[in-house]
Amino acid sequence: MNRRTFLKMGGISALCSLFAPRLARRAFAQDGEPNYWIGSKYFIQDTVETGDLPERIWARIGGSWHVYPSRQLPQEFVDWNLAARVEMLEAMAGGQMTMSYDGPHNAAVATVSRFGRGDSEFTINNAYKGMGMVPRPDRIDEILDLLHATADHSLSAKLQILIGNYSDETIWDRTKQGSLELYTTAGSETHSFRNQMRNPISTVVFLDSISYELRTIARLMHPNDPTLTDDEKKMVDYVNTVHNYFHGGPTNIIVAIYYVVEVFDNSPGTYEAGYRVVPPLDRARALKSSGNKKVQAIGY
């Protein structure tokens, strides 16, 4: 019996057995205000399981495990993201150091949990996060070696290296986006962090001349977490290193990896009510479900 058949036939009983230690720890933590930290040194997110990647990802929501297929960002998103990054870096290399808060580097991340942080009546949160592409598993060692070897180069030289990286679309993993949880520590946790620790479903929205909305599962990882896989350690290293490469600062910050499940094109004038492009959805059916009267009138 192969693994796929086993998972299908085993169903809930297999999952209960597999996740029993984590479920027990989770239930214990919910007695009162949850404390996710182990000796104030690190935390372990127990609401996401990545062992079935690259095919699927598991998320524990409201006490039940749900499985979601891992999907790839559309080519249009990749083209826009990389081209916009190269354009911004080339402008900086040319002496234009203006900071833009739209585009591929900044995304609004919406999260929700039944519990919140305890300082508001509302449990929905939205925060802007620095966001970036993550190298593919078979390219990440190469890119990390390059960034580490050139860490003491001039800003001008670093900009050219980054331009070269973002000009090569074969480097990047299309199933995810990476970010830093900059402001969470053991003594002070953001709304996003606490929401995602309980409910990892997160919506990531980019706004430029076009707009994309990513429906994702957020995997939170502390650099000191001893349970991280080798691939996860490399992603934590990369997201910290590339941030430090440009901005400076510490390299032991919490990393959030947003695994793509669905993508919507919300660009103005493109699809009237937001159109799902991953997985593909028939446009006429999408417009009809949105209540578009013109579409309904011609019988779609």
C-alpha cells in the first residue's frame, strides 16, 4: 500500500495517532492564556504540518485538522513581482533612494482567531509585512553562499547581485512567499503572531498598478526551534540573511513562510469582483456568482 492510499484509507484514526503529542500539548496550553514559548528561547507552532509537502499542507483550525493542496503562483504574478523588484533596485543603483510602500515588497496580511490577543473585542487583524520570494530547495544553498560571501561588499555591489538574482526566474520557489515576524519576542507578541499560532490561515494582498490576493497557510518558525527540518532551517537562514543583506540588523528573527493555496487577481478593470486564477476558475461562472447582472442577462 503506497503512502497516498494509506492516508486516504487511514483517515481520521491515522491523523489522531500521528498528531497526538501535539494535540495534547495544544489542549494543555489553552488552559488560560496560551504561552507558546519554551524557556523564552523559542516556540513551536503546532497548528501546521509540512511533512506532506510539496503535495499538500495540513493546518489545525478550531480543533480539527484540514488538508490543503500546495499550489504555484501564476506566471503573471512571478513576472510582475520580479520585474518590479528589478526596477526598484535599478532605481536605487541609479541614486533614487525613495521608498515605496506598494509593490511586491509590502503586503497586507489578514489573520483571524477566535481568541485574539486579549486587548481588543475584535479577532480579525490586518498588518503590512515585508514579503519576498524564496529560493527553490535545489537553489537555496547556492544563493545563501553568494549572500554570505558578499555580505561585506558595498551597497552598490550588493544591489547588482540582487538585480542578478531577481532577473533569474529559475531561482525562485513559486509555492510560497517569505516574511519576517519582526516585532514578536517572548515578552511581546503581535496580533498576527498570536492569530497565526492558533489559526494559520492568512490572506496576503499586494497592491500596485495590479493587485493579487494570496490565500495561504502561514508556517511560523523560530531560528532556535530544534524541530525544524533542514529545508526549514535554510529558509529561516535565507529570509534573515537577505533582509540583513540590505537593511542590516540581527539574523535570528522569526520567519513566516506563506504556502500558496489559492490566488485571486483583484486588479482594477481586469475581473470585476476578483477572479480566482489559482486553481483556474471559469471567468463567466466567477462573474455570475459575483452577481454581475450583465453576465446573468446573457445567460452565463
